[in-house]
Amino acid sequence: MPRGVAIPDLRAQLFRAAERVLARDGPSGLTSRAITEEAGVAKGVLHNHFTDLDGFLAEFVMERMHLISDEGVKLRDRAGEGTVVGNLTEAAVSAFGSHATAMLGLAMARPAILPRLQHSISHGSLGLQEVEASFAAYLDAEKDLGRISPDTDTQTTALAIVGTVHHLFMTQRAVPPDLRERVLHVVEALLGEPAER
């Protein structure tokens, strides 16, 4: 890229490059040079737009976690389709699947970014509340459709699903490829009904 020429959507380009480097080389491969080379931009571009590499990586993790959270929001649109247990299982696996695992690995490998992430999370920029709220809204919609018991406490059920799956994920007790099966059993137990497999 010639000097002085604006790069359209540079932030997204650098984040996509970082994602590829992370997938290929793991957290230790995420250097400024590796990211800018992968993105096909000059070495100094990253530092011209972010405070430092840790600042870039913190924003990268936050942006990717927002995408994961957005997946949970789509759950509400599935009301009335498929099975309730199946829909909740797929949404939970999507929210806590491979992208979340990669972001957690990065955060653990780069402790310097953790305070920045904690600051953003504590100020409401990101959290499991959005995922929990989307699960509760979905359960409310299914209750309105008569597909789950009218006595279901949707807020508590959503909290239990998200909290339990988050625990499985954080303690590495359920990781791909067995993540879906473990989550399925959790959702079945909480809703008290087996799913069609």
C-alpha cells in the first residue's frame, strides 16, 4: 500500500488478519509484524491506529466477543422452529464454541490485556448478560407459543443454561468435539425434556 493512501476498513482488515494468525500460529504468533504481514499492510500501520499491540489485541478480543454475543441474539428468531432443546443447544455451542475458546486462550496467554478487557466488561461493553437476555427472550417466545410449560421460569432457566455452559467452557470440561453433547444434556435436564437428535 503506497504511503499516505487511506486503507478502507483497516480495523476489520487487521482483525481478520489477527484471526488467521491466531488460528494458524496460536497466541504466541500474534506479533505486530505477523499481523501486518498477514494483512498486507506496512509494519507501522498497527501502531499508528492503536496504542500498542496489547491495546490492539484487547480490542480484537472485544470485537470478536461482540460477534459471539450477536449470535445469541439471533436465537429469538428461531422460536417455533425445530425443537426448543435443539435450538438452545445450538445457540449455546455457538456462543461458547471455537471462537470463544480461541479468545480465552489469547486472553490467558497475554495477561497484559486482561485489565483492559475487565475494564470494558465492568462498564457494560460486553458480558454474558446479553447472551442470557437473548436466551430468556427466546424461552418467553416459546412459552407464548405453548412449546414449553407455562410454569417455566424463563429468566432462571436462561441464567442456569448460560451459567452452566460457561462453567463447562471455562473449566475445559466440555470442549469440541464433545461440547455439543454435554450442552445437550444440560439443556435437557434443565427443561426436563429430551431432544430429537
